[in-house]
Amino acid sequence: MASIDLVVLHEHPEWQKPLFAALERRGVRYRAFDLTRAAFSNHDTPFARLYFNQASPSAYVRGNARAVPLALAYMRTLDLLGVKVLNGADVFALELSKSAQATLLRTLQIDTPHSITFNDPTALRAYESSIRWPALLKPDQGGSGARIQVVNSLDDVDAIFAADPGIWLPDNLFLLQEYLPHDPEQGIVRLEFLGGELLYAMRVKTHGRFNLCPSPVCNPDEGTGICEVPEQVAAAPVEFFPYPDVPADAVATATRIVRAAKLDIGGIEYLETDNGRRVFYDVNANSNLRPSIGEAFGFDPFERVVDFLQQQLASSR
């Protein structure tokens, strides 16, 4: 522990390059802990006094499904040892469950899509009268828009699972969620938070896609990304724009979510529907920050993250 200040838990080294570069520029002594092939013992001494969780729910689409349960087990162990973990086990468990997110937003009395969680399509028949079509079908353990589809009937849902039983992986839970029509030219809004405060806001024009990962690795400003999530058919790539005029009341609502979820670093997404609703629908821990958006606001977002990490290190002495 004397030689290392920080451990970064991750399973996607490409996403971590900007963070690692910023840590190295600032002389932070860190260790990268790759969750894809890892082990730990109940006799292990923690490597550092501060851990930063960068694991992603979408690990399974990269063949790294086992990284997620190991990350949870390891962070729970660290909690028991009294080690501080940023975006730790409880936060990560919330990110892993769209169902839990939907309930959290509902309990906060924040407008959020009506969602039905199920482990067998036949169970949806009990809710048939409350379902409006079209609807969104999405895995409970989401990530990068993987496996989200628009469906028009329960027969569509039945056909999807009958055609590919492997779609249930990794956690055997899905949601049937209210579809929210909105202006494609306005897109959705994503607010990035750091230490409970807004870092920046951006508008994201989706062009029919569901993979809204802000990392340039997945959605570059130019050229083709290398994300493993299959792209939906669309006329144009996802576009990201700085949104300095984000409404103050939207920021206030997102801040309530961040604090209730106990996010140290993360992103909150909402959209404005065609009939005037502002609907919050996604809670993201450890957001992959977009350097070009930070630059539009006059800063490097990863330098801000390192500022925050150094503050946490200072307070943990």
C-alpha cells in the first residue's frame, strides 16, 4: 500500500487510456486492475487506500461477462475491509439493473418510463392491458445500448426470445419499457457529474441508434468506432454537441438522482417527448467522458477527474 495511491478497476483498456494518461501526467501512483482475468483472496492486503471502479455493464458484449460478478465480489470484500471504493458495489449494482433505476426514479417522483421486468415472456400477459405499443425491449443489465429493440406486440417479444434463447444472457432479466417519441433533431440530453456537481451537459442526436456511449472509442467524431455493440441501421452516426444552456431545473433533478444513487462520477440521461414531458431514464456510473465536449467548455474532463481523485486521496489520509 505504501507504493500505490490508487487502483483503477476496469475491463476495457481502450476506454481507460485518457484517464491513465492524465494520472501519469500528474504523477499519481496507480495500478490498473484488469477484471477480465482476475483473482483475489480473503487474506489479501488491499493494494491502495483508494479504488476507482470503471467496470461496465456492457462487459458481456466484449466476451468479458465474468468481469462483472468478480468486480461486485471484490468491491464487497473491499467494503468489508474498510477500503474506500469510488462508485463501489452498491452504485455498481444500481447501474447493473435498469429495473432498480426505474424504481429509484419512481420513488423520487421523477417522470420515468413505465417499465415491466420479466424473466419469461408469458408473464407479460398479466400486464397486457397496461402496455402501449410500440415499446422498448431492453436487458436489465444494459450497457452501450446492447440488445435494445423496438417491438410492436407481445407476439414480437415471443418471437425474439424463441429465435435466440442466448439473448437472455448475462442475467436472464429483461424490461418491456414505455417508448417515448421525441424530436430526432433535439435528441436526448446527457449530464455528466463529478463529485455530485455538474461537469457538463451535452445533446446527443441518436439517428435511431441506441448505442450512445460517449467514448470516442465507440462513437468517434470522425471515422468508424471499434465498439463491439452491433450498430442499429441508421442514416447517420451518433452526434454529440455541448449544451451550455441546459435548463437549471433539469440539472436540479439530475443532481437529486446523482445524490440519491450516491454516484461519485457518472451520467444521467433524459429526453423531452413530443407531448412536452421531460423524462429521465438512465443512470450511468463511471461515464466515459468525451474530450471534445470538455474542450468546448474550456477544460480536459479527465484532468478534472484526476483533480477529484487527488482530493479523495487527500481526504483518505
